Amino acid sequence: MASRLVGRLGRMEKAVATSPVSEAVVGRALGLFREAGELPADQRTAAIVIDRVLNPRMPPPPMGPEKFRAMAREIAARLEAEDLGVPSAPRRCARTELYHEAVYGDNRERYVARRFLAWHADCRVDVTAHDYLAEIELPDFGTCGMHLLGFPERLAKPAHARQARRLLARYADLRERVDQR
């Protein structure tokens, strides 16, 4: 009897985990993220919200089938003229790294990234804007959220700030010289 119950619960858990997230739930979560910078606790819903921010959906243009076919032919002709041999490496930016940490990071990374997003939203910064964190460089090591909060430099006390700067510069020099394959 117990194994039958476990089997049913397992199948039901799998069905819930693989069922699509409601569009209304995603819409509410996206609105909350835009307003307060807060992502839902559910990882699947948070991932969908971040995907919508990074890849906004455009409504289809109002056109008839003939105009659509002409547009498709024009796009195909442009693609034939372009050199598509070697794909370019995707550009890493602080915005996508911070979003990734807020969804997929371990507990500490996720907490720091989510608090950073909520703090910026409280300061009336649009955390969903395309140019959000565009001018920020990615850290050489560590998480993006901690880098944005000023770590490890923030750990230096004023009395030892010069010594800490020298130490961090020496670490940066060592990182450049060490083979990181």
C-alpha cells in the first residue's frame, strides 16, 4: 500500500513540476519584478520572468499573408548575403549575469542578487531596462552581485585601506599570471 501511495505521489509531483506555468502567474510575477525588483521563489517562474525581460515578445505585425510572404523573402535574401560561418561569442554583461545568479545561483548568490535588484527597484531604477548595468564591468572572480556591492574592497577597514589595495592588486596580478585553462 505504501509503495502504491509513493508511486502516485511521485507521478503527481512529476506532473506538477512539468506542467506549464500559467500566463496569469507569469504576468503578475513580471509586474512585481518591474515594480519591486522581486522574483518569485519558484525557480521555474523566476526563470520565465527573466527570459521575458531578456527576450521581450513582440506582437505580430498586422499584415496580410501576401505582405508576410514578401517580408519573409526579403529576410531570407538578407540572410543569404551575410556570412554566417562562425557564430560570434555571446557578449557577457553584468545584467544577464546578475539575473542568472538571481535565478540559478546557490542560496547566498541568489539572496545577494535578489536583494541588489530589490534595492535598485526601491531606488526607482528600472531593473528591466535594456541598458540596466550596461556600464558595469564583470568581476575577474566571484559573483556579480557581490562585485556590484563592492566586495572584496568593502572588507578593508579605513586604517588598512592602503594595505588592502596593495593586496588586492597583488591578487589581480597573480590571477593574470596563473594559467587558467
